[in-house]
Amino acid sequence: MLPGLRLDRACQDQWRGSIKHLRPNRASDALALIRGAHANDESCAARARDLAFKRAPHGFAQHRSTATLLRRLWLATMAVALIGPATASAQDRLPDLAMATLKDFTIERTATGRKLLRYTATVVNVGAGRFQVEGSRASTAESEMSVVQRISNDAGGSSRRPTDARMYFAGDGHNHWHVRDLEQSSLDRLDNGVKVGSGAKHGFCFFDNVAFRLSLAGAPPNPFYTTCGTTGTVLSQTMGLSTGWGDAYYYYLVDQWVDITTVGPGRYRLSTTADPQNWFLESSEANNATWAELQLKKSGSPRVVRYGPPA
Ligand SMILES: [Ca+2]
Ligand SMILES: [Ca+2]
Ligand SMILES: [Zn+2]
């Protein structure tokens, strides 16, 4: 069996386009595809060879120079057939975003007379797999990057999944990359549910900076993701949260508040939701929000009445 042969969804994504353009029995098409496959991920190469061979078996036979290749193709095809069922059942290891208990509620009165409810929110990954997003753009003429989610599986492979999420650089006085609206907060009246405010923060630069639950299977003992990228000119940027790790936005950070200038004393619920637009695939989409019920006073810090479910 050839080493490293594996089928996964990433391969299919990677080669679907090329394979579609393969003309039956055109060895040149198939050879071009195979050469490309060799230059890429070996695990995907087997898949590509297999499909190329199926489309152009006679074409190959006409090429004397491809005799060796043909033998390899047979091996690859057999190997794929042999290990196909096992690897086809490779299970995705999905991340699971959730919010840790909200804390550090404080009131800021600004020089311009505004009243801001500040708080610390921590997004965590409690899933079996890492949460990884990959931004990319064609050139620096594009100010934003489109974002794919990379999903790992238990066979050691991974696949890429397109999303509607966007990445952008700076914008909040920070020279780093942000994923827009990874979290969203809402302040609602407790008695009638009417929304009275929302979180001001829209840009999220995240990485492993809070050890949240390292007892989870697959949680690395040390941070794996350590930056969200500080170079504005790059064409691609990866961000992520490992299993068991979290990323905290502390109450004193830029935009980490809800404006309550016109909100009177009383009871309110502050809710924060991870991935509110559901751009990212997770093992559970039902645990993404947490909340705290607060007694807002005329003056002084808010009192926490009770907490919603933590991650
Ligand atoms: Ca979740
Ligand atoms: Ca989601
Ligand atoms: Zn920032």
C-alpha cells in the first residue's frame, strides 16, 4: 500500500473543480491533474490519481512513458479501494463554541456624559476539535478577507468549509486582524424582554489565552493559537481556539460595553452569544449563549441577580 493514502472531504473539495474539467480519455488532462496532485497534499493525490485514471484509462495506455505511472495508479486505485470504507467513515472533530460566565460588571461614565456598562466576556471552545478559521484575499487591494473554517477529523486530515464570515485589519485602534461579529451582546429589560442596548464590540481577534477546561479530551496543555496576526499586508491569516481554551475580552478593552446612558434603574438581562450568525459549524449550536441578570442602580456597580448557563 502506498504511504499516506487517505480520502477525505478536503481532497474532494480540492480536486472537484479539476476533475470536472477532465475530458474522458484525454491522457494530457489526466496527467496534468496528476502532476498537480503530486505537488499537493499526498493524501489528496491518491484520490486525484484514482479519479483521473477512471476518466482516461485508454489515454494512459497510449503513453509509453506512463507505464510506471500506470502501475502506481493501479496500486493507488487498489489502495484507495482497500482503505476506502475505513477512511470514508473518518469522523469530523467539530469545535463547540460557548460563552463562559460573564463577569466584571462595571459602570463607566465618560467625559462626554455617556454611561457604559462594561463587562468581561470569554468565548471558549468545548468541542472535540479545534476551532480554526482561515482568511484570505487575492491582493492587498481588497481590504477584507473571506473566511473558511477548517474542520479536522479523527483520521488526521481536515477539510475546508466556506463561510460568510469576514476578516479585517485594525479599525479599533489595534493593529491586528479581526473576525467581524464572532460574538454579539444584547441588554434586554427583564420584565418585558424589550431590547435596550447592544454590545459595541464588532471586531474579534482571538487565540488561546485562557485555559478554560484542559480536562477535555484533546485539549493541548499549552496554547496552540498564540496570535491573530499583526501584519496588515498579508494575504492570508489563520486564527483559532483549541479545545479547552478560551479568549477573554476584558471589561476595560476598547468597545467592550453596552451604552446605557438612557437606560433607567431596574432589572435587565445581558446576553452574549458566540457565532450569533451561525457562520461556523459546531457540534452543538444550542449552547452558544450565556447571560446574567443585573440590577442596574442609579449609581454604583450593577448587582448580579443570577447567571445563565455557563459553558
Ligand atoms: Ca456551540
Ligand atoms: Ca455555529
Ligand atoms: Zn482589536
